[in-house]
Amino acid sequence: MLKLYDHAVESRLLLGTALYPSPAIMADAVRAARCDIVTVSLRRESGTARAGQDFWGFIRDLGIRVLPNTAGCHTVKEAVTTAQMAREVFGTPWVKLEVINDADTLQPDVFGLVEAARILTKDGFQVFPYCTEDLGVAERLVEAGCEVLMPWGAPIGSARGLNNVYGLRSLRAHFPDIPLIVDAGLGVPSHAAAAMELGYDAVLLNTAVAKAGDPVKMANAFARAVEAGRLAFEADPLEPRDMAAPSTPVLGKAFLE
Amino acid sequence: MSIIVNGEPHECAPSSLAALLTDLGYGDAIVATALNGDFVPADARGETAVADGDRVEILAPMQGG
């Protein structure tokens, strides 16, 4: 069973809670995905409107674990303060650490990410860093205390799938014992299956489900793809080859010339 | 004095950060607070003074990816 910081999880699909047509559809999608963990965030709350209180009620009713993020943070200081605020509100040491570099690609500021991960780990957090597939950065994150890595598949919300299969495969080979989660950029269930077939431990996605025409059906589709991809990985799939290899035995074939 | 709360100026004179939250109607809402960019734990709000020009952030759970 997959363990993330000593917490055993059944499902290898982590789902975001944003961008759904309604809170009810979000809740149905989470159930259809059969996931154990959802990502959440923090935003400014009005003393009168209190939108956040209603949302938190919805999430608590689901009875599953939350992974708060630091989405939108562009500096180490912002990310660390947001993580500290999230820990108090959500009551968990887990944090999906995002330090964003570029507004167009939302790619991580890997230098800030490593620095923030070090600060937060020393402060008792269990950090899930949203990173790239760069091996050097991954090593720095592990040195900083990260026991899980979350490389992107593609830019957040882009639905492009796995942009750098070679890089992701290398990362998997380089860190055989660290839980690796492909986070972001997936569009369709086959992307998730491909990540799992590479040996990734889980996938985290949001937009591909939330913005689908039928989010609940798509959540179900992703759940099946993740399960299929994992089973395929465990079943030790064939390596591709260039030439054909007959599947029907040649021995014993009739001579009919 | 003027305090910037979630980006908006407020004219008020609270005795502490906890008093400010009460004055603004947060009551028992589940929120986290920061003062001038630094986290202020809930149990420290009562002894945390706010001064003219301070920036206060009051955040709550929200959807996230």
C-alpha cells in the first residue's frame, strides 16, 4: 500500500476541489473518484459573506484527508506564511508547496521551492513539493526533508499530458523508494494511465475533471485509468521493439504451397 | 487609525487583532490571520496589537487544486 509520510492511502488518485460547476458536483466527483485525499486552499474571507465556512463544511462532510496548497505564492515568504496559516485552519502538517515562477506557465520557482521546503520541514511540516522533473532539484528537495515529490506532467490546467516522458522515467529510476506523484497538466484518463504505467505512485489532478462536460463521469474515468495503469505497472509490461514478433506459434504450421 | 484588512482600508481602533476580528463580524468563523506578512496564531491574537497602517490578512478554507 502507498504510504505518504506514514499515512497509508488506498487510492492513487488525488483530486483538486476547484473549478467545479457547483459544490454538490464537486462532492459527487470526489466520491466518484473514490479518492482519499483532496487539495484545498486559503483565500481572503469576508466577515459577512463567509464563503469559506460553507466550503469547509462541504469538505468535512466528505470525511477525507485534505492537502492544503500554497497556490499563487511567488515568494518563499508568501509560501511559508500561507503554509503556517493553512496548518492552523486545516489541522494538518501536510502542505502542497507551490512557489510559482512564471505567470504564463505557472512553472515552479525551483530555487524558492527548495528554500521554502527546508524552512517548512524544520518547522514540522510534511511537504509535498510541486516541482519539475529536474533530477538536481529533486535531490535538493529530498535533502531538504521532502519524503514525497510531485513533478508536473505539464503546466497547470493545460491538459497536455506528460510533456517529458523521458524526464519522468529518469526521475522514477533515480528515486525508486520516494513516493512520486504526477501533479498537474493531465487532460484525459490515458494521461493518468501513462503516468501510472511509468511507475508513478499516484496522480493529482483538478481541471481535467472539474472542467469536463460531466465532471462526475470523468472522475470515475480517471479512477479507472489510475487503477488500470497501476495494475499494468505491477504486471511488468513489455518493452517496445522495432520489428514484429509473431504471437501465433510458427512451429507446426501446415506447409500448403 | 487606518488598517488594511484583506486589501481594503478600515478606519477603526481595535485593542488587539482578536478585537478587530470581532468588530468585523468574524465571530467564531474558522480563519487564519497574518499581520504585515507574518502568521499570527489564533491563540496569540488577543495579545497582538495592531497599529496605524498595518496590513491584516484574514483567510479561510477555499477551493484549491
